[in-house]
Amino acid sequence: MPSERSFGGDVAFLASHRDTIVLSSADGKSKVAVVPSICGRVFTSTTGGDAGPSFGFLDDAVIASKTTLPKINGYGGEDRFWLGPEGGQFAIFFEPGDKFTLDDWQTPAPIDTEAYRVVSQDATSVVMTHNATFKNFSGFTFNTRIDRTVRLIEGAQACFEMKIGQGQSSCVAFDTDNVLTNTGTAAWTKDTGMLSIWTLGMFKPSAKTIAVIPFAPGPASSHGAVVKDDYFGKVPAERLALNDRAIFFKADGLSRTKIGTNPMRSTPVCGSWDPSRQVLTIVKYSLPAGVTAYVNSAWEMQKEPFAGDVINSYNDGGTTAGAATFYELETSSPALALKPGESGRHVSRTLHFTGPREDLDRICRAVLNVSLTEIESALP
């Protein structure tokens, strides 16, 4: 791998452009960098203190830019707060009358560039809030309050909660606890359109990195397809594979592709393995039992606007020559049918493990239900 900035280097770069809050464990090894002025985004984390590896993807050019870019400001960051749906008749990324094309697509400013106010902070957590208004493709206006808490979790505690032993591995873990409140006077329904809380993590790709999504077994007649693989055209066979337990998706940052799993197939976890950096990444999230209404983000007028995905993985690449690329692990809340004053919540926990391969393999088997060797041999 080419030389990469340490966590301390990334924080110094971020801090030269934006006020940056660093959450730290007592021993100074596990750290998380948060930028409230960019939608309360978690940018990166480490298992090794300031000199340790930096796990989040940062787009230096966008972060350093003095101008706001059209469409989207792809700063990077390993946990950003978004809302869905992106496309369809209830989209909030398209205005009434728009065509579902990249020319008309626009990320709403409250989930792209706006600053969230810091309510409180301590050594291991920061609480932020923001009031925002969104209008969907059908013309309905959502008045909202966003409350977002970022919390560093002790690695030993995170492992205990997953019923796994940490062994000699190092771990950094953090939660984003995201609450969306309807501050308007009208209820959000299937007729008006609803919002979902959508958390997305951008990570550094490599030639051999593979995203892993365990799936629930069951017949297609009751559970639907194991994976949706046609977001940007069908994913080529050499980039996507599955066994009887998990989906394997190439995360090399070289081809723009995306996959997703529906509520019947999704489990409360996904992750990735980067053998070049020797980093096992796990994302756990709140998955309510028995809920099947999720917003549909497909860029079209939809027959089933509430038959969307719970988990997505996106692989960037091939759009702008020479641009920095990344891959994403994404999870969503159900569609939020909120009456005035009601709130919906989505909690996402990101964990990175480094250390002896035997420990990482044991953790991977326990949490993702596959071995590191299975992941490495799943795709060419």
C-alpha cells in the first residue's frame, strides 16, 4: 500500500480547515474525530492513537475547498447522517418536476454542508442538534429536528456485548445515535411520503478489499431476492458472489456499483475485510423485528415506494479520472410514520479490529459467520 497519513495527520489536516472534536479512550489509543460543522460527521478513527492508522476516507480537495460544490460535497467520513428516500415520487434529492437524472439530482444542504450545533461534549461523546426542512418530489414539506450523538465505546465493552473475546486484537468502536423528530403540524404517512434515517460510512478501498453482508436464509417467494444488484446496471459477476450465508462485494474503488438487501434478508450486521491493511470492519445497527416498510431510493417513479433496502454497499470509481475513490457500508431505519411531535431513531455502531490474524479470523467467524479465507477466496 502507498504511504498514508496517520490518524494524527488526518486530524491535523481536518483541524486546519474545520473545528474538529477528538473523542479518546483513557489510554489514548482508541480515538474518533468528529466535525460538527459538516452535519456532525464522524470523519475517521484509530486503534493506535495519533500515530496509528486512520480508518476513514477523506477527500482532501473537497475538505480544503473554499467553495460549496454543486450536487454534493463529498468530504468523506466514516459515518455521515443522511435521510432517504433519494429517488422516486417521495424523493428528497429531487424537486417537483425534476427528471431522475444526475443533472437534476441535489443533496439537501442540511445533510450535506450545514453545521450542527454542539449541545454538550465530554471526553468520549458529543451531542449535536439541528433544525431542518425538506421538501419531497411530491411537494410535501417535512419540518424536522435532528439530534445526533457520537459516542466512543470501549473495545472490551463492544466485544462483551457481541459475546466475543478480543484476544490480542486492538479495537476502536463508536456509536452514532440518530433521532429525527417531526416538528411540523402534519403526520408523515404513505400518502405524503415518509423519511428514513440513513447512515453511510466511507472507507479506503484496496484491490483485495471485500464488503461482506450476511443474509437471512429463506425461499425467494417469501423473502425476496438475496441481493439487489442492478442500481447502476447489473454488477459484473467478477464483483459479486454469495454462499449460503453471506454476500461478497468487491470494494476496490474502481467501478461504480451498488448492492442492497431487503428487510427479510437483512441481519443486524455487515462489514468488510481489507487484507492489505489487515483491517476488519464491522457495522452493527438497530434493526426492528418484523418491520418491512423501508423507503425506496431507486431513481424512477416506483410501483412500491416502501419496498426499499435496509443495508447497502456502494463501490465508487470510474466517474472522474484521477479522483479519490472509496467504498461505503450503509444502513437505514424503516420508513418513519411520525405524527407531529413523534420521533424515530437509528443507532449505528462502527468497529475496526487490527492485530493477529487468528484473532481477526475468530471475530469475523463469530460476527459475520464467514472466515477471512472464505472472504479472500470469494472473488477473483
